[in-house]
Amino acid sequence: MAQATTPAVDRSGPAPEPRSPGRDAGPGQGSGHSFRTDINGLRAVAVLAVVVYHAGIAVPGGFTGVDVFYVISGYLISSLLLREVDRTGTVDLVAFWTRRMRRLVPALALVVMVTLLACLVLLSPLVWGRLAAHGAAAMLFVSNLLFPYQGQDYFSESATPSPYLHTWSLGIEEQFYLFWPLLVLLAVAVARRSNLPALRTLRLLFGGTFVVSLAFSAWLTATAPDWAFYVLPTRAWEFAGAALVATLPWDRLARAVPLRPWVLRTLLGTAGIALLALSFAVVRETDPFPGTVALLPVGGALLVLAAGSVPASGTWVDRVLGLPLLQRFGDVSYSWYLWHWPFVVLTTAAVQDDAVWIKVLASVAALGAAVATYRWVENPVRFSRALRSWRRTAAVTLAIGIVVGGFAAGTRVATAEVLQHEPYATAAATRAEPSSYGCAATSRTASDIELCLLGDVDASSTVLLLGDSHAMQWIPAFDAAAQDAGLRLAVRWRHGCPAAEVGVVQPTDRGPCDDFQAESLRLVEDLRPDAVVVSQAQIYGGRMQRPDGSRVHDQEALDAWTTANDELFARLTALTPNVVAVQDNPKLDLDPLECLTRPWPGLGDCSMSRAEAERSNGELPRISAEIWAAYGVTVWDGVWSETCDDTRCRVGDVQHPVYRDYHHLSADYVLSQVRSVERMLTDAVRGTSSNIR
């Protein structure tokens, strides 16, 4: 097999190898086995993009720096495997995986342990057990599977995120390291049996993986975006594209192009940097990602790698990427990536303020921790003579895993004990409130739709409560109020399904909302209630989808919400003149129960500014209010007048919390509003809604 033009030093993962005597080969070295300063600089660009993005600075697409890491890893790992196959005809899997363990595990174990200890000091016992599980998943490199299983959105700003959330990317990398050499060995074996050139077979493997994975990524991003973001099959094309670049004979390609090598190198590098800059500047959290949108950062990184492979003297791209400061950032990029997110999450949680300057200071502090980790943990372990044996490396890795796993397991056991005592027991009970309530009686309508009845089930006047889980949360108060007022209460709700007929992304075990929404309107026609109360969340802005399952974003989502709600209230007001809309409660930017039960109160409090509360649900509340006004729908605020003044919106205290999570009300608070609900229901049935606040 022909020798591929690749770097010789093993520099996989988000951090580079330490400096060595052969390191200063210079940016003009585009071939051979010399150190590639352009790759190290590209690594620095990737980690800076991610850190700046997480600090809240205006780099909306900074999260795509992770994709740049994947391209670098795909290129370097594939280069190593290609050279080993060329030299020996096979791949020493044990040696390869041993290097990976020494490369990744020590620094990760340190971060996992220190972070969990910090969580025990700074955060509430309510989250200790969950975060211990996240730390264990990070050590096992499976957090990228745990987070989508738990429904954890990487871009969610609704609650305190896990300080281990960023380890999803390490899970993908480690899974790549596990499977990729096996695929290379399989391709080599097929080439031998078929008497084909190994390099050609490998190119077919890399090219085929690129095409199939990219197509799968585009499909899954449209149909199951939460899973698409986190799993290896939707990212494998990023590694495979880089592997394909590593197989190309750049010396011959440069001679075949009617341009001087220096010009070709400059054009490729400039185009790559331009694509990366465009990716960081224009890609948004709301874009369907990864899918085809990821072609921007991946294409940019591939072009930079291709430029550095062209044999020529240094260009402006080489000089910029070779700047000493970028080289230092590239050296510590793995450790900085590991430390920066826990520093940001725990610092903002401790002071209860997520201002940009606080997150910047936390990121800078994390850089200091990264430098120390690189110097005293990463390099000593990776280049330890005592750990050259795979058996010793495996033994040390197992010992580290036992220590970290034991600490995580101990944390979960201790958490269960702590939660038996106040004030944590009350908070835990509030968080564990039922996600649904039973019916006092049931019946079926003329359209054979099951009807859930509460209140005074024998009363002559009927009120229908319609909506999603934000209708369900009010059931205890509506039930008690209806009994006191002598009203029959019919309830129709479903988790995650607004009353308006708008497509919403659902977990696969729930199925779409279409049937529920259509049946709800038929139920109103069958029942003809004296009044209808609609309570639906206003947090669907980023969760709408088309009938084919693809996501709806930005203005298209707002238009879909407008159309669906206009049709809903037009039909409801035509069926009954007494329609009440519950003004949705604020969506908090923190977990209120976790905040209220932290061991340290922090420098702020757990309340939310009124201005932030009014902005929390985006544009949907404004659109809904305009529709309600257009159809003369009565609005009942439900929460705002009780919990918000002119400046702040409170979340209560541990014994009387207003919320049970970041957007659902607690049963304790709801039951405190029975009298208010009774007045609203009575006035709605009588048609005297003018005094409903």
C-alpha cells in the first residue's frame, strides 16, 4: 500500500501531544512524519470556539468546534492506522486501545471526581444522585447515550445543566476509537481475500461511511433531533471524511493541479478558515443539527487539513495557526475542554448569576486548571515508562474506574439517606408529585371519546379543562373548586400536546399529538360544555414539527403556532361563548427546588426578574394574547398576580414551593388557589367574565 501523507505523532483527542525535539518542523512541512503546527492551531481554534460559546459571548455557532475536533481525530487516528497497516499489514488493537486509555482516562477521572466533590458542596442533595450517575456515565464514555435517553437537550436554558453535559462528545470519540480500527482491519481482510489494493479498499470504506452516515444524520436530525445530536452514527461521516483526506496522495495531486503548490495551499487554507468563521458566525442552536448544516464546520476543517498536506512553504494560514499562543491553547485543549464546563456551571450556580463576565472568569480559571492537569497528570501518565505494558495500563485504568465508580455509587447511597430528612424530604416529595390524576367517573361521548369527570359529577353545568401538562397541573385545584361550586368538571389533557393542532416533537413511546388534538375538538362538539378553560404551555417554540417529522424553526414555527391557535379559538368560541385562557406561568431559568435546597444560599436568590419571566417563553405568549383578544377570550392569569410584583417573580420556599420543576407548578401552590379558581369557574359558567383577573 502506498504511504499516505500524514503526521507521525499520535495526537488524537481534543488535546495535543507534548512538545518534542522533532516538533518544530515548521508550518511549511506538508508531508512526511513531522509535527503539524497547523493541526495543533486548528485544535486551539476549536476549543476556543466552544469555550467562548459556553461563556455566552456572541459566537452563536461556537458549539460546532466539537465537530472540528471530530475531523482532527478522524484524520490523525486514520493516519496512524494507515501507516501501521502499510508497515505491518495489520493493526495492533491492544496497543492502540492502550494508548487511548492512557490518553483520555487520567485527566477525565480527575475532572469527574473533583466536579462531583464540588457538586456535593455547592448543589442540592436533590441532584447529587443524578449527577453521580452522569459522572459514572462519563467515565464509561456512554454519557452521549444517557443524555438523550433522559431527554436532556444540549441547548436547553431552562434549568441548571449537568456539569458533565459536555462529556457527550468524549463518548462519541471513544466509541469511534473502539470501532474504527476494527473497520480498518475488516477492510484490509476483505482486500486480501479479494486481491484488491488495501488503500483502494480503505478509501471505499471511508467514502461509503461518509455517504451513509451523512444521509442517516440528515434523516435522524429531521425525525429525532435529540438522538441525532448525541450518537456516533450521525457523526461518523465527520471522522470518515477526514480519514478519506488522509488517504489522498497530496504530492501527486499538487503536481496535477495547474497551480503552484504554495498557491494551492493558500487557497485551500483560506477557504477552510472562511468556512469555519462562517460556521461560528451563522449556525444557530435552532438549526437542524448536525444534519447537513454540519457540512460547514466539517468542510472548513477538512480544507485546513488538506491545505496543510500540500507540500509547500508556509502561508498566512500556517503562520496564524502556528502562533505561539494558539500552540499553547492547542497543547492544553483536551484538559481545558474537560474543565471549562464544570467551572462555568458550578460558578454560575454558586453565585446564582449567569452574567457573561462571570462565565468568562470561570473559563479563564478553568484554563489554569487545564495547564496544571496537562503538566502534572496528562503527560506524566501518557509517557510513563511504568505504563508501557498494556497489562499495567489496564490495571491502572481499572483501579481508577473502581475508585470513581465507588465514589459515584457511594454518593447515590448517601443521597438516598439525606433525602429522608428535612428540608430535603419535602422538596423531594414535591418533585415526585404524580404526573397525572385519576378520574372520579368516566363516560363516553357520542363520538365514543372517553370523558374523564371530576368535581360534582352529577351537576347540570359542565366546565371542560383542555390542554397539556399545564392543564393537568391545575387539576387538584379545579377539582376542589368544581365540587365547592357545584360544577361538573371534564378534563382532557395529554403530556406535551398543546390543545391547538400544531405538530410537536414527542418521545417515540408517546406517538404524535394529532389524534389527541382532533378528538379534543370533537369532544367539545359532543359535550357542548357551559365553559371551556384552555391551559397549554407556551414553550413549544423549538419543538414544533411538520407532518413528515422534520423540525419547524424560527418564523415558520411562529406562523404555525398562530395558525393553529387562531383555528382553535375560532372553533371554541363558535361552540360556546364562555372560553377562558389560562395565562401560562413563567418558564424558569433554574431548577427551583434545587436552588431552594442548596447548602449555600449563594450571592443572590432563587427568584426571577419580572422582565426575564415575561421573556422566558419567547414570542408564543404575545401571539396567544393577540388571538385571545381577537376572539374576546377571557384571560385568567393563574400565577402572575400571586407570585410576581413589578420587579421579581418568586418561587416560594422549601415548605411552600410554587414550582415542582422549571415550568410546572407544585400541588401545594395549586391548592392554595382553590378560591381563585372557584371564582373564575363560576363567573365563566355564568358568562360574567369581566371580573376574572
